[in-house]
Amino acid sequence: MTYVVNRNINFTNVCFVNCKFCAFKRQRWEEDAYTHGIDVVMGKVDEAIARGATEVCMQGGINPDMAPFTYRDVLVAIKERHPALHVHAFSPMEIMYGSRRTGMPYLDYLRMLRDGGLGSIPGTAAEILDDEVREVMYGHVETSGHIARHLDLIRTLQKETGGFTEFVPLGFIWEQTQLYRDGLVTPQPKGLRDLRVYAVSRLFFRGWIDNIQTSWVKLGHRLSQLSLRAGCNDFGGTLMEESISREAGADAGEYTSAEEIEAFVREMDRVPVQRTTLYGRIGESGGADDDHGPRGWSGRRPLPAGLVAAH
């Protein structure tokens, strides 16, 4: 049962997209809006390294005030100081917006980020990949059919590309969202529905996506433990900082230490193993960044990524 020592860095909460399922976003004029400069980001990275992280996961809002090459510049700064650190960063939506801001073709922009130090891309902002419910996540308005079509599309993409390293079903955290305030959703209790989604995902992706990751942030520690019996083989990361789910109403906290994760795993009669971002084992064949470089960018692994959304 694997886990990764990592830190989330949400560098800006300013966003103009205005998704109603998201409670993280702020307009630029709101009092608690923020955009961290590279110096603040680097301070967080340095702290993560000091606490044993092998990965930083960076995401933010779609901020129209950021300079066009901000994503590249942050990557370069991180890798210059910490060349062995794996940078797992920027949702596909952020990358699409970055390419538009710079005027670069999408693939050229993506290659620039890769060359700047991007190791892999989180699958956040995917939501349910069915146009009927595209703007929301599982857990309120979709049917079982929508979920099935979503899973089928992901499996089809994996058969074509081999690029996904994990699948992470993330349920809707509703308490502080506009969807809930507008009365558009009926909250679903955490529990059996989540375990069913995990179990079906394990069966559906058998032979194609090896790793099904639980989310202790969304589910809480106890339910995440139970998910290990429902098909999950990865407990996720230590995080150290988590803003997106917290702002929506999640109450599981922002940090779970490696020691705590290992204890949770052992309580379920599993053996905990610290991993790299791309599922190598720490201590095998070198260091933490063994999974960054040519192996992660060629053949059937062009851009390793997790899925699904993390709002």
C-alpha cells in the first residue's frame, strides 16, 4: 500500500472561471484573494524539502493578472534550487490558459514547461467527462450512467496513450459551494457510494490503470482506511497544505504525516511503502526523482497524470 511524501502549494486563489461547485476561487478585489510571488512559493518548497517531501503539487485559480510565463518561471526557479524534486503541477485547464496567454501552440507550451522542470500533470478539473454534467463532480446530480461513461472514456484514453499513472475518484464537497447555496444539489452522505465508486474503478481499470488512490482529504481518515478494502492501493500524499477541499467544507485537515499514514495502513493489515510520484519505491534504484526525465516522457508515458478533479 503506497503513499507519497508531498506538499500542495496553491499559489493563487484568484480565478475568473466561476465554477459553481468550487468554493476556493476568489475575485481579485475580494479581501482574502491572494497571489503568491516566486519568493513565497520557494519558501514553501524549501519547507517541504526540509520535511522530507519528494514531490510538490502546485495548482491555482485561472488568474488573468498573472504574467504570461509565470508557470514556466516558477518551474525554473524550483528546479534550479532543487533539481531532484518532482514537480507535479498545473491542471490541464491551467496549461490551456497558459498557452493562450503566451500565444504559443498547446504542444509547444507543454514542451516548454517540460523543459522547465514539469514532471507530471495532475488530472484536476476533469470533473465528470460527460457533457450532461461536465461542470460538476460525482456525488450529487449525475447518474450511474454518467459515471460509467466517464470511466469508459478514461479507459479508452489510457488504451491509446498509456499516460495515466493513477485514478483518483473525488467526491463533491458541498457545504460552502454556490451549487448548494442555490439549492441545485442534494448532498449525498459519504460512505457506501464512495466505496462503490472505488470498487467499480478497480474492476473497470484492471490491466490498464494499476493504481487507484483514495482521498483522505475528501473522505476523512476512517473512510479512507475502509477504501483500502474496496480496491484502493494508494493512500495519497501527506499534502502539508490543502486549500481547495478545505474551502468547500472538508474537515479532515490539511496534513497527515507519513507516520500517521503508515499507522492507518497497518491497521488495515496492509504494508505501507513510500513511493515516488510515478510509483517507483523510495530507496530503489536511486533517489526521489528517478521518475523524472526521459522515462516519464517517452513511449507509452508521454505525460503521467492523476485523475479526477480536485475541487
